[in-house]
Amino acid sequence: MDNRYGLYAELIDSFDEGCDLCSRYDSMPHQYGGEILYQSEMHFLQAVGDTPNITITVISQQLGKTKSACSQMVRKLIKKDLIVQERNQNNNREYYLNLTPKGVDIYYAHEEFDKKCLARTYESLADFSDEELLTYISIQKHLNGVFAKDVEEHDVLNSRAV
């Protein structure tokens, strides 16, 4: 095996390890301001907090989720008293989503937590030059394009199997 292929294999192994760690982290419950939430719940709550009066249609597009999955998440977060659903007075079929006071507290607690995590990560990269960071970004964007093609090909093959 040539050295370049060995480097490639090491790169993919490192990438896979990072994906596994991210997946493990995302599947763990986290405590924000006294409430325990999963990442998917927090991302949804964050989207509602970032865009007051957002609709399920818009949030599903932003998060890349189905409307059905978003509706399920709305029910969970309403039950936890983190969001409210208010009927659009001009369109009875549409509802606006907003944070409750408790949801606002958690939204800001998450913002602070996120700032700390980003600062720690940023500081950990201090020994890398701008050129090295740009190289990493370039490689990651290229890999993302290849991975997107893999996903697309998989989707096409699965749609034929159905």
C-alpha cells in the first residue's frame, strides 16, 4: 500500500471517529437551565427561539425534517412547557410557534453553554495556522460533496427497491 493511500485511510478513520463521537454526544441527554433535553429537542427549541412566530413548515425545511416529525417534536416541547402553539388569525390551518418563559430561559442557558463549547474548541486550534485551517475546510467540503453523492446514490437505489 502506498503512503498516500495510508494517509487517506487514516483521514477516513479519524473522520469516522469524529462522526461516532458526534453521534454519541447528540444521543446523550443534556441539562440546560434545569431541563433535560436531547440535542434534537434543543435544536428545535433553538430554531423557535431564533425565529419568533415560526411555522412547522418553515422549521421542517430549516432542520431538514418531515412536518410529521416536527409535529411530534412540538407536542413533546409543549408538554415540557417550553413552546406554545398559537393559531394564525389569518389562516386557521397554520400555527405559530414561540417559546414560553421557561423555553426562553433554556434558550439562553443553551446559548451560554454553546459559547463556552465554541470557545474551548477555538482555543484548542490555536497551534494550527490559518493555512492549515483553510486546508482542512477545503478537504472537508470536498468530502462532504462525495458523501452527498453517496447519500443521493443510496436514495436512488432505495427508491427503486420500493
